[in-house]
Amino acid sequence: MNRREALRTLAAGSVAGALVGGIAIMATPSAADAAADPCLAFVTGWEEAGEHCGKLLDEDIDGYWESYVRPFEEIATYGTIPAATSAEGAATALRKALAFGDMEQQDANLVRAALAYLEGRA
């Protein structure tokens, strides 16, 4: 599934439309919300690791990225991102997928995690 197909699929559902419409105004989830939804916890942890990496000095980035960011990217590319179990988890996964430019496999895995919630499979 490519990005265009995923977005077309999401736009077809009213719940998906509401999620896509709310993506830009998503706030950082609370710890309780993140703990209740494994997809939300995964994507939030990934974003926090990436944001922290962006604040480091150049000489500190490689070690931090290798230890904290790369594991998320490896799972997102070659593993299975946990399925979203809430609208917030689905929206967070979609927001992360839309933020990528050319990471097609990661995008597809993020969209699958969101669709699990939207299709009632989670």
C-alpha cells in the first residue's frame, strides 16, 4: 500500500476523515493514554527520541540515534508497529506517516497500525 492508496482508503471513512482533520492539532498524549494504546506509546516514544536527538550537539547525535532512535526505525521498517486501539493512537500513527517524505515501508506500516483501529481489528 502506498501513501496515496492509504490516504484514499482513510478518506473514504467518516471516522478517518475526522482523524485526518484533527491531525494538525494533536497534543502530546498523557502517560495514561499512551500506556493504554500500544501504537500511541510506540509512536510517541519514537517522536520523543527523535526530538531529543535533534537537540543534541553533532558529536553526540550518532550514539544517541543508534541507541534510541534506530530501534524504533528498525521496527517501523522491518517489524510490526503495534495496532492502534484508540482514535488518538490511530491519528498519531497517521500524523507520523504524513510527516515522512520518502519512507514508504514505514508509512505503510504506520497506516496499517491506524487502520487496525479504524477497521475494528484492534
